[in-house]
Amino acid sequence: MSTEERRGGGAILPGATIGIFGGGQLGRMTAMAARGMGYRILVLDPDPACPARFVVDGCIEAGWEDSREAANLARGCDVVTLEIEQISEGSMEAASSFVPVRPGRAIVTMIQSRVEQKNWLRRNGFPLGDYRAVRTLEELRSAVTELGGRCFCKSSRGGYDGRGQGKVGFAPDTAFEVEIRGAWEALGEGEGVVEQAIELEREISVLVARSPRGEIKVYPAAWNHHENQILAWSVLPAPLAGDTAKEAEALALELAETLQLEGLLAVEMFVTKAGTLLINELAPRPHNSYHASERACVTSQFEQLVRAVCDLPLGDVRVIEPAAIANLLGDVWLNADGSPKFDQALQIPGVRVHLYEKLKPRRGRKMGHLSAVGGTIEEAVSRVQKALACL
């Protein structure tokens, strides 16, 4: 297929090659879904032992800033997508000169900066909590005071699973100035966002898919529970009142339309004690909280990504059976002397083990997850937590 043909419209059918920026667990699971549909897969990742390497047709070892290798990836593909936001604008532009890159550069670059992301959401009328952009220690100090003294401080770029983040006002015995300086150091002493603490009922996420032809599917919301700012477990569907569930799905749909999304968008939201919804963050890719879609839904998030970027009809997103996941961090291996008891975990009804083939466990590193189905969301969560305790 010529470059012009590959850049043209129309469905990209099985037998074609999909490129993925990123070979982490999300790229691995997307590749597994794509291979099951008959596609070939190439990935680009700086890690020579990335999880996707073991299940793809080829892996280019290169950094996110390497536009030359990004172009080489695209030359061997019919479409390119991503599983991580840190791809440079230059790399995305280089790839898009050969094939469609979905989602596009404008969406990804906006989301890469928490400051730009929040400003975009505010300009477009989406609900979010009060915040301040800060660039200096003094601005951070003033922002925390203006926002009431209890705040989360996050670096503008990078940083996830608790990295690049600090808190102020949550430890009554700690001096204010000590917390401020600690938060500034956590930001990497650079641009960041200070967010006012919110009285939460729960945290949820909503995943939306949109194809180039404009078809949209919105998954039911997932309920997410975090520990130490890392997702501990998640369950589909979230236990929400009907009006709240509809409002959450409507927000995700409006975001996808406003952005003219091509691919997936995960929308993290807060449900406040007052029952209102506030948007926390956006992710233009598959999301940890929707791993349960492989068990719960007619169409998993990974198959849906393949369908969306290849402009195929989108899959059914209905929940067939409640399902929950629990993340397996490197702590599990370290606490079990390297040998978690997966045989015991699998004795729990409805439980499966999903490992990412990461070679070196370390504390806080996501090494895999457990999933469980149940007759109710409570049963699914209970089963996956019992299985985790067995390890």
C-alpha cells in the first residue's frame, strides 16, 4: 500500500500493520487483542525488554523524542496509535507524515501538560475543581493559601502513580512551610498545578471511543479505589445513581466530540459529597481502570482501540457481568520472596491472573493484575481482594 493510500480514509482491515508508541502493559494487551483480530504489530519503546516485545512482530528501541525512528515505525505500518502520553510532538509529526496517527498530535500535546489540559477544560465549560498554575515556590505558597490550605500539588508534565505529586494541609503536626517546600521538591521545582482538596464520595472513570467516521461508544463508569495515589482496585460498573451515571457518560461523549477524538479517551472524575461531577484528568489511551472490561463487557477496551483506530464499526460496550481488578505491584513479589502463590489465588471462583512479563519487580511498579467476575459488584470486588490476600 502506498503512502498516499495509507493516509487516506476508509477501514484498515485485518492483515494490515498497527504501530504503537509504547510497549508497556497497555501496548502489550492492545497487541494481544489486535493479533487475535489478524493484525500485525510494531512498537517503539526505549526499553529493550518492554512487556510488548514478547507478543509483537517487531520492536524499535528508541526514545520518545526520536523523530527519525518514529518515522521508521510509521513507514512499516498502516496506522499508528499510542499507549503512553509522553511521545514528543516532533515524533508524532514525523509519524503522521506517513500514516494516520490516532489520537492526533493536538489532543496528545494538550493532555501532556496538566496546566494546558485544565485551562482547555475550563475554556470549554467542563466542570472541574478550583486550581492554580504555579511556576515558582512563591506562587505555590500563595496558591495553597488562596485555595484554603488543603491541596494536592502535581507536576505539569509526567508524573503518575503518585510520582511528581505532593500534598499540603493533610498532616496537622507538620509545619506549613515544611509541607510547602516538600511539595515544591515533589514537583521537581518546575511548573505545576495546585488543586483544591475536594470532599469526595468516590472516584470514577469513564472510557469513550470514537472512530474517524464519527461513531461513538461510551462505556459505563468504573469505580476506582486508590491507595498511596496508585489504583488499588477498580470495578465495572460503578454503583452510581441513574442521573449521575448518565451525566458522567454525557460528559465523556461531549469531550470526545469537542476534541474530534480518533481512538480512546479515559476521563477520570470525582463524585463529590454533594453529588456533583468534576473532571480530574484525561488520558488518550487505554486505562488501568478499564482492564476489567476484558471480563465485564462485550468488547474490551483493547479490542475497542483497535476498532477505533482502524475505523471499523465499534464494539458493544454493555456490561454482561460485573468484574473487578486488583493491581499487582512489585511489593507482592518482594513480600513473597519472589514467589507469589498464584495457585492459591486461582482457587477463588471467577479469578484470573494477568502478568505483564516485566523482569524486575520493585515497590510500586505494576507487574500485573488479578481480575474476578461476580454476580454483583460487591462479589467481584470481594473475590479479587481475597485472591490478592492469598499471594
